[in-house]
Amino acid sequence: EAQVTQNPRYLITVTGKKLTVTCSQNMNHEYMSWYRQDPGLGLRQIYYSMNVEVTDKGDVPEGYKVSRKEKRNFPLILESPSPNQTSLYFCASREGVFYEQFFGPGTRLTVL
Amino acid sequence: ILNVEQSPQSLHVQEGDSTNFTCSFPSSNFYALHWYRWETAKSPEALFVMTLNGDEKKKGRISATLNTKEGYSYLYIKGSQPEDSATYLCAFYRSGGSNYKLTFGKGTLLTVNP
């Protein structure tokens, strides 16, 4: 089944404790993105990647890192999480610019 | 940051009503417009990807039109059903340089009452 998977689905952590949210897609898509969703603000792009080893900042990249060492994986790294990073995070992938985007199931992160 | 505006923010209709909402985006450097349907506790799912001025797309009772010259797209739902209740998102793709990122509007929350 074609899908985007994220792990963990839920995470409660404390300020400053490094964490990684994994994202993997099995559709051989070149484009992958991370979004955060906050009430009243909609979906905002954190980082995106056009291919292996090619990444770029989205609208809200501060406090986040990404890597794209393999085509299928695009982990989101929070080196020192803070409470303002409490949010619902979505990973997504697509084949190209003119193609629909497939979203993962979401990761709800709470930083205390 | 580009402004993608959706209106109305929310909408309540009765089962059987037809409805429509609007997505406005900058008309310059247009590349593509996406519509997504997002049910509560689920992930957004793609409805349409539209690229050409005058494009019309249809999927069942849902259809969309695109006007790239004036910078808007309409989403129509004919004969709304309770299962159509969801947030409908549009997202704009702007050409130029290497910045091929998708910018989302805040969505229109549709509630269909039985």
C-alpha cells in the first residue's frame, strides 16, 4: 500500500531534550515536506526537500533540522525543543510539482 | 510569505444544500493550485491539482474551477452530505527560482447538518 508513515504518533517530552520524528514514504517520491499545524494558523511548511541531499527552508524553520540521506526518509530533528514547538506535525511527499501531495498520519508533540 | 486566503472561514449547511467556497492567491508566477479535504483526526487528502487557467475538475459531487489571471479558485459541493463535513484547504504553488514550495490557506470548515 502506498503510504507515508511517521513515528512516533504521539510524544510528550521536556524542554531541551533532543528528539527526532521519522518520516518514510514507499512511493519513490522526490519531494518531501514537513508541516506544523496550529489552531488559527493553518498548515505551515517547516522544511522541504526536492531530492536526496537537497533541502530548503519553509516558512517556519527556526528550531528544526532535517536531513535527506535516502530518498524514502526525511526525519525532522528538534535539537532543543521548546514549549512553542508543541504542535501537530505532518510529513508529506509528492512525485513532482504538478502532483498531489500525500500526507502522513501526523505526530502530536507536546513539549513541557 | 505568500498570502493564500480562503473564505468563508466556516460554513454550516443543511443536508442536500449545494455550497461553494473561495480560494484567493497571488496571480503572478502561478504554477499550480491544490485542493485538499481534511477530516477531523485524519490527514489531508488531495482532491484536485489544477494548473491551467480555466481548468475545471470534478470528482463525484465535488468540482473546482480555476482563474489564474484574477487569482481565485472555487470549490463546489453539490447536494452536501454529512460525510462532506471537513476542512477544505487550498494550496498555492508559485514558480520562480528554486522555491517550489506549497503555501496553504487556513481552510474553510464545512459542517453539513443532517
